[in-house]
Amino acid sequence: MSKRMENLIRISQLEELARRDNWLNNIHSLIKLIITIVYIFLISSIGKYELTKVLLFMVYPVFILTAADIPIKTFVGKMIIPICLGASLGMLNPFLDKTSVNLFGLTIISAGWLSFVVLWLKSTVCIAAAFILVSTSPIEQIVGALESLKFPKFMSIQILLMFRYITILISEFERALTAYSLRTQGRKALEWHVWGSFMGQIFIRTAEKSVRLYESMKLRGFNLQTAFTQKQKVKSIDVLYMFIWVGIFTGIHIWI
Amino acid sequence: MHMSDALITPIVGSSMLASSLGVMATATKKLDIESMEHRIPYMGVVGAFVFASQMVNFAIPATGSSGHIGGGMLLAILLGPHAGFLTMASVLLIQALFFADGGLLAYGCNLFNLGFFTCYVAYPIIFKPILGKVTQIVGDKQSQFRLGLASVLSAVIALQLGAFAVVLQTVISGRTELPFMEFTMFMQPIHLAIGLVEGLVTAAVVIYIAGQRPDLLHITNTSSIEKTGPSTKSLIRGLAIVTIVVGVLVSQFASASPDGLEWALENVSAHEIGGGVLEEIQGSIAVLPDYDFANDVLPSTVGVGVSGFVGSLLTLMMVVGIGLIVRKKSKSQT
């Protein structure tokens, strides 16, 4: 299966998860966004060798994956490549940092390996936090949450349109590339003499599509001033949820 | 070149986020939102096009390998710097949320590295000057060459700047053990090759579009969605504020050491240079001698600040006065 089709499936799986009706999906998206930002912020401030802290911070994604019934197979499938890429961030650390450290007061290992593991885990949990956000909140609610943080309305509309059109354009590229591959005895990559015409033709069709899109939006009464994105009401349980998690994160950060 | 959250500290991430949001706010202000309603679907669709085109592999001749484009330069050329930057912001947000491509804390860094250098450095400083004053792009060889050269150079330089910014942000954060020089030597050549491929692909696409639909390029778009430049009043207001800040606050940090000429003369003549009678006269009539009050009524810092403010004001009055006199004289002569 091509990378494009894999990405299409990824988007639809995440959307499906986000539109389920469960207690976590019903929490206000702004609350989940704030928790995610605070989480990532605190994770990033963890020092190079603070393995205990990172392991304790993993309680958040582990709890959410279990409590919100997010399929582990889907989660692992989405995370494999980012996890592998995350490992490449600190892969030179063991060779550059050879000082010795005590781990849990007992074992002596190279500090480079410790910082490599810490960096890898930090990268993994940050990606996991973003994954949890988009698999528990539809894009419309996330954009609505951003708007309540003074994100410009026209940018919200643009992001939603872009998100919807990504699937259409990926399909269009897939069809065009399949046709190209069939005509060139199975070539997967575009040869240099067709770069311009291949991409240019799809772009011109895209531009003309956008004109028809705008006209159909206007016919349906679209107006930038009155256009709305999904807005939810913040409940007291949502605020309590936020304080609990922020309290846990802050406690781990300060006292461990 | 998408940075991960683990590579940066919260301070670096927050600072870059604040910078990128500042640029976003400026770009939003520069766009005439009322008249660009019809362009919002176009921006969204072009963003989706760039997003999808990142999944297309371009075979690199004679290497057996393939690459893909980032799309920042393409966005700037098609949409212009402001709309291009905002569209890039949307693309990166979706990539960070749905594809774990770049972190949320590193979002500001990624937007700055991939959006700012393409839209606000490469496009106005390299692309547009190479293309020259263009009102109509024709399909002749010279236009194609200039478009191609402008695209390639812009993409290469933008990616070099972006890659160097990644090095700086990572080294300042101190999250990896890679030393600065080695990291730079590693990143720059790789991104030179990437920039070259991106530039060539961008050139091919832009030349094709220029031949078929030149109206789709921002540089030929006569119906501008951007507001006209800053008014003279706001420019003067801005300069006045900067002058006051520099004259009153920044002047506090001025060095008290002798300047180069004084230092050189003192070292040559081996004693302090004096002006004799003229210096005595100057000292007696100066209102704020040596940028301070004559008697020590108030602290020196206040004296320096007041000197800066008064000096700037007097300079302004003198220049405006001379300008008015010159204008009056030239009007009376015509």
C-alpha cells in the first residue's frame, strides 16, 4: 500500500476515534488542549538524566489509553515510525557522553546511554500526548478551542477546509501516480521531465476546484462574519479534570 | 527539518512560538480580510495541495534515489508572503497533530524555520529581485530561466537558513550532545542537497504554471488582497517611539570609554587632548555637558536620559525647520 493511502487511512481512523461517544471525548477540547500543552511543556523541561521523572510522566498516556478505550494496536501502529525517528535524535549521545552515572543508586552506566533513553522516552510521550488529543477531539472542536484562544476566524475556516481537502487531493495524487506508474512500467518516482507538467496540471485543477468551492459556499450562505466552528460549553467536571491532571504533572515535576 | 519537542527546552519553544505568532499576527494584519474572503478556500486548497505533494517522490537523476518537497517556497510564490506564511502555519499544525511530524512545543520553531525564511526572506529578497518588475510573464526562454533561477536560489538559501536555525535552537536548548560545529557541518550539506531538489521541483512547477495560468502566481496577481504599505503617519509615529526608547533607555548603556579617535590621539601624544580656550567656552555655555546635568542635582542616569530625549527633540526640530525653509524657498522659486 502506498504512503498516501496509509496516510488517508490514518486520518480516517483518527477521526473515527475522535467521534466516539465516551466520557473522555465529551470533555471540552480546550481543556484537553491545555492539558496537552502543559504536559508537553513540563516534559520538555525535564533534564537530560532524569529518567524517574519521565517514567512517572508516562502515567498520563497509559491511563488515557486504558480509560478511553483507545485500541492499543491503532496506537502502536500510528506511533511506530515516530518512535523510531525519536530514537535517532539522541543516537550519538552514547558515543559523545561517556561519563559514568549511578542509576537508582545501584548500577553504573554511561551517561550517554541514559540521556539517549531519556530523550527517546520524552519524544515518545510528547507524540503520544498529541495523538491522544486528536483521537479524543474532532478537528472542528480543536479549531473551536483555538478560536477561544483568539485564533483568527478565517484561519480556523482555512484549516477546516484544508483538512477536508487533504483527503480529496491525496486521492487525486494517488490516481494520477497510479496512471503514471502504469504508463512507465511501474516507476514509483516521477522522472525529472514530468515534474512540472504533472504537479502543474494537478495544481491548476486544484485552483479551479477552489473557485467552484467558494461559489458553492456562497450559494449556501457562507459569510466570514457569521461562519461558525463547533463551540462547546465548559462544564465544572471539565475544569476539575484539568486541575487534577495539571496538579499531578506539577507535583511530579516539583517533588520528584 | 521538522523538529521534535524533545529537542528543545520550554524557553526556546515558547520564545519561537511567540515570534511565530507575532509574524502570524503581522501577516493577518497585512491581509485585507474583508476582500480576501474568496481567497480563503483557495488558501485552504493550496495548503492541501502542498500537503499532498509532500507525499510524492521525485526521482533524482543519476543518483537512483528520490526526494520530496517541503512546499514553503511554492506557497510563497503562489500565494504571496503573508497568505503563504499563514497557509504554512495551517499545514504544520495538521502535520503536528495528525502525523506526529514536528511537535506542538516545537511548532513555533518549525513555523519559523520553514515559513519565515521562505516567505519573508527568500521570496522578497531573492525571488522577486531576480524576477524583476513583472507585470506579465511570457513563455519565452528568458522568463523561464529567470523563474527557474529565482526558484532554485530561493529554495536553497531558505533551506540553508532554516537548517542553521534548527542547529541554533537545538544547541541553545542543550538537549543533545552534538557540538555546534559538527552539527552544523552535518546539517548544512544535507540541506543543500535537499534545497537543490526542492528548488528544481519548485522551478519546474512554477514554470509550467506560468506558461499555462500566469494569473495563479502571486507576482502577476493584479487584484491584490494585501493592504497598501504603512502610512507616513504610522511610520513617523513608529520612528518617534524608537527614538525615544533609544535616546532615554538604551543610551544608559553607552560606553564611557574614549572613542577611537580620542584613544588613538591619547596613545600617540601620551596625555589627554585638550581644546584650550574654546573648550572652556564650550563647557561654560553647554546646557547638558557630557550628556549629564551641569550640577549633580539628579542622578547621572536621569541626566543621560534627559540628554537623549532633549537631543533627539532638538535634532528633529532642526531638521524639520530646515526642511520647511527649503520647501518654502523652492515653492517661491516655481
